[in-house]
Amino acid sequence: MEHINIEHFILLAALLLIIGVLTTKFSTRLGVPALVLFLLVGMIMGSDGLGIIYFNNPELTQLIGIIALVVILFEGGLQTKWSSVKAVAGPSLSLATIGVLITTIVVAVAAKLIFNVSWMEGFLFGAIVGSTDAAAIFAVLKGQNINDRLASTLEAESGTNDPMAMFLTLSLIELMTVDHANVYLLIGSFFWQMGMGLIIGYLLGRFGSFSINKINLDSSGLYPIFTLAFALLTYSVTDLVGASGLLAVYIAALVIGNMDLTYRHSIFRFNEGFAWMMQILMFIILGLLVFPSQFLSFGIIFKGFLLSLILMFLARPVAVFLSTIKMGFHMKEKIFLSWAGLKGAVPIVLATFPMTMGLENSQLFFNVVFFVVLTSALIQGSTISIFADTLGLNGPEKVEPPHSLELVSIGKANAEMIEFAVDEKTAITGQALKNISFPKETLISAMIRNGDLVTPHGDTTIQPGDILYILTAKKRKKELKRLLNKEFI
């Protein structure tokens, strides 16, 4: 990047963040995923656009991309309920492994025929675009009322299939660049990476949640930073032993997010905001790395669009239908899962690996992959909710707490404020407060109904959609959870 003074750099960073945040508002109104607009901002600011920033550093892009993916995967894992993941573990893991492999094979054949590259390069194309993208899936599904089983399957798949795509990409690059690469060692490496990723992720997740609750920090603002440090620690430790750091991060986040945590709301809100910031930064930088004059040529557009169509209408559906055989999905659900295979940051980040390794057709790889991601986000990302509605796969309206209330925390007092969203399946729905056998030392302090604050009294009836704020003693918390039918690890 060209040298610029500190004042200009800070001003530019501020403007990029402001523009990035504002684009999320426009993306909702336009029905276009925010990641597309972030990419466009980067392209417009780059040397082929307004020429404000010249950026052509694949190594730095790769570094920022991986750090951003760690943060995004960690936030996604924190927000995921273990009860939901456990119910779809089989199909999610099948899609994340067998599905990625099948997608890679189908795309490899297509890339070989369309771009006239070698078979190894064709397989490399397939591996790079083989996985669904966690950042794209988490962003697009957030706030949607797609039925829980499908949403959980897609979230768990996107959180666990990045390691498979990265393993295939790096293995193929090794086979292309190392004279005597051992295939059997690569296969053994796969089981080591996935197995140790799961184990280290689980162990550090347990250790992280224990540490967060036991440490007594002077400021509540330090707890989110302490939690994020465990995400980075998990990735680095796992990567140092040659295992899958991304998988370990997602598993650790899943464990931590389903535990009782000191300053839980603060931790979650901080990570949500930080994940958004990293997503904005990552996609804008990826946009800066692209030179539109190179990938907007007729050859790239025509051939890239053809490859995109094969990926959307052939490779992904074949992978979904084959990897979910006898797993309880009916035809409409399989069609939806096929359409929801969004591509995003991961393929673009993976496409920088051939560039840093100096492979012959590395620029072609990057340009085509970028175009594939762009078309996937524009076409699939903007129609997911419409697709779900058309197929009748929307679930009940999701209840999202509009406020966060954390007066006291389990780490600082012998009581805690519980926030609970009521739905139709909740055991206390339809009952008056005076008829509910709440544990001793428990009080309904406040209730939010249709966005309004309601002062609860004995005759108040619990309704679906209510947000309850319940003050309870620590020793009564498990009893209260059983009453509310909440499920935790």
C-alpha cells in the first residue's frame, strides 16, 4: 500500500467504517446481502475505481482474512444453541465433509472443460469454492424465520466446512508444488487436523468458560476482551500442532456460548459488534484487492457465470442430495439446502493461497473465484428468504429480545437477572403469574410485550413473544431453567 500520513489513514479508516455500517441499512432495504455492498465499496475505493487506495498485497489480505474468519466463526458459535446443533449434527457434518468433496469433484470437471486448465488446477478450483461461507450464512439467516432445523443445519455446516475446504486447497497446492508429496500422509493429516481440532476446541472451550467465571476482573469491560483472547488462543494453539484452527474456534465458541457466563450479555454484544467490524474490514479489503478491469472482461464474465450456474444448479444440489441420503429431509428441504449454499469470504481468502505460492494461473483463480462469490451472493443471497417462503419452509416468527439487561452477574453477587423469550412451546405460556410455581427467591422484575414495558402482577398472563426479566438467586437458577424448559450443555 502506498505511504500515507497518519491523519489521512485515520480519516480513511473512519470513513470506511461509517460507509460499511450505513451499507448494512441499504442492504436490508435493497434485499442484497451486506457483503456484496462491502465488496463494492472496496472496489470503488480501489485503484480501478476512484483510485483513493492502491492495494495489491495478497499476503496481508490472507492474514486479515484469517483473523476476521476466526472472529466471525467465534461469534457465530457463541450464538448457536447446542440443542439445535445436536439435532442436526449428522447432516451438517456430512455436508461439511462429503458435500464439500462432491462439490469439489463436480466443479473440477466443469473448470477443466471451461477454462482448459489441468486436472489438478480444476480440482483446486473446486476446493476453493467447495464450502459454504460462515460469514455469509450467519449474516443472511440472522433475523429470518426459516424453520429451525434447516437454519441450524446451514449454520453448523458453514461453521464446520471451512476446515475441509482449506485442507483440500492446501493439499492440492502441495501436490502441485512438491515433487514427491505423499498422498497417504495427506490423508492421515486430514484425520489429525479434524480430530485434534475437535478435541482442542472442546478442551479450550471448557477451560475458557471456567476461567471467565472464576476470574474476578476490576472492570466488566474486560470480560469480552478476555473471551475474545480465548478465540485467538484456540486458533493459534491448534494451528501450532498442525490441526484445524478454524474448526477448533467454532467448537470452543459452541462450548463457551452454551455455558453460564459472567457478564454474558456484554460478552455476546461485544463479539457481535466486533464480528461486524471484522466483516466490514475483510470484505472491503477483499474488494480493494480486486482489479475490475481484469475480471470484468468478457471471457471471465462469460466463463465465470457459466461456472457459477454449474455450481448453483448442479454441483451444490448433487452434493446435498447425495450427502443427506436417509437423513430425514424431504424434497423441498433438500432443494432449499441446495439453494442456500452461499459463497463468501472463505473462497476469496483461499484464492489468495495460489497467489502467495506463485502458481501459474493464480490471478485467473482469484478473478474467477471473486466473480463466482459475487454472483452467488447477489443471486442466492438476495433470494433465500423468498425461496424459503415459496417452499413453505418458514417457521414461527422468531422472538428477539429488543433490550439487554444485566444488573447483576453470577460472578459478582449471589443473584442474577435472567432474560427469557417466551414462545408457543414454553411451558408457562398462557398461565397467569400467580398460578406459576416459580422457585423461592425468584421475581419477575419486568416484561416487554410488543416493544412496550409491562409491569407484571399476579393476574398478568404470559403470552408468546413476551420477554421476561427474572431476578433469581444463584442457588435457584437451575430450578428456574427447568421450569422455563431451557436447554444447556
